[in-house]
Amino acid sequence: MHKISGLPMGQMLYQEYFPSNHELSQLKDRMPDRYETLWDLTCHYHIALAQSEPLAKRTKSNVSLKQFASYLFRNLESNSGEDICELATLTPSEVNGLLKKIDAHSYTISSPESGFPAGTKFKSFLWHATAPIQPMTLLAGYLTIWLKKCVVPYQSGDTLPLEVLYPAVQLAYKKELSLLPVMVLALVGDQLDYSDNVCGAVLSIRFNEDILSVWNRNASDHQAVMTLRDSIKRHLKLPHSYVMEYKPHDASLRDHSSYRNTWLRG
């Protein structure tokens, strides 16, 4: 599976989240290039959201995969035969139109805030669209779409959550995230009966075989164990006679084996 997918096992767990202000401050000091790419990509994410029709009115809005892809790469769905190219910059009048659309304003802080001195004036992120997108930002944007379309699809279909931007930036800077196990869990976990009982998946690459383990929360819940076993067989299209083994984790710790002396086969 590792050879077919080409996805890295990696040393760092894949995790979708957006850094806190404290983490962003540390990132800016230690890895300024990575910080600038994340900032650039985040601005373009919100610009794409502002340009979407109709404008979402939820408290926490997400742009769609299709909208973000069409924003970053012009002529992506054009039937005119025009070449696909990166997004063009916006003119000041176009930015003013978006400012009016989303009712955004510049503001000045009266006291020090998050490291910024009093009197600092903040302009809307929309003005970011007047500058050309950076090549590394475009790469991170492509990886954002790739992650949610091909590797770890989001449960709400076409939705692109903001939290995927940071791991995409990490990948753009050659950070080896552990993508293969999380892809396996995404493929298997959300499709199973008793999916809330699934808490992880481990893919062990061996010399002559690979072992895929799906972890559930409670080994004593026999109904959940049996249902998960049958559900895995059904969704992976395995024969009914295919032998799968189950073993509680504490038993594995006792005999130092993940697959010997299993108490459930079938």
C-alpha cells in the first residue's frame, strides 16, 4: 500500500488545526518564510471566501474546494480552451467593491495588542489581493486542495476547512507528515458501522507483509467488535470467509505481539 500510494509514513502526525497567536509568534521568529507563506495563504483563503456567491452568513464560514481551486487557478473549468494560469491581482476598485460587500473596515488599536504598539493601523486582508501570489503560496494552495480531495476527504463533501492550511504549508516546506495512516483511517473509519467507536488505525510495513490494525475504544464491547469486523469486510469487499483477528491492547503488551494469541478469529 505504501508503494502504490507513494504517501510518506513520516515522523510527524498529520493534524488539521490553525496555530494560536502564541504559536504564530513563535513561527514568525523561528521560521519566518513558513510564517509568511501561511499568512499569504490564509489571506487568499478569505479573499476566495469573500468573492464566493452567495456570501456565506454563518459565524464560521468555509470556502469550498471548487471555489478555492477556481480562485487559485484561472480557467480551471473553462470550455474556451484557454490555458490554466494563476490568479490575477485585484485593482483597488475591485478591492473596494469587496470591502463594501463584506462590510470590512480598517481599524487602529489604542493600546498595545499581541506585540503591536498602540496606534498601529490594520488594513483589511483584502488589500493583500493587490500583490501577486508567491510561488510557495501557490504550491501550498495546491497541496491544500490535494489533501482534502485525495488524501483525507472532509466529511462535508466539498467543504475546505481553514485548519488544513497549516499542514499544507508544512508539506510545501518538505515537512514529512504521516499521511498514509491518516488516509487509511479516513477511507475506513467514517464508512463503518459503530464508527464513533473507532479511535485510530496503524499500518505496519513489514518485510514480507503489511499489517493494518483498526483500533476501537472498548475491547469488552463484543457487539461493537463483531459489527466493526463485519463492516470492515463489507466495505473493503473482503470475502465472508476472510479471516480477521482481534486482540485487546493489554494482551498485546503482555505477550509483546500484535497478532499472536488472538481471541477472536473470523
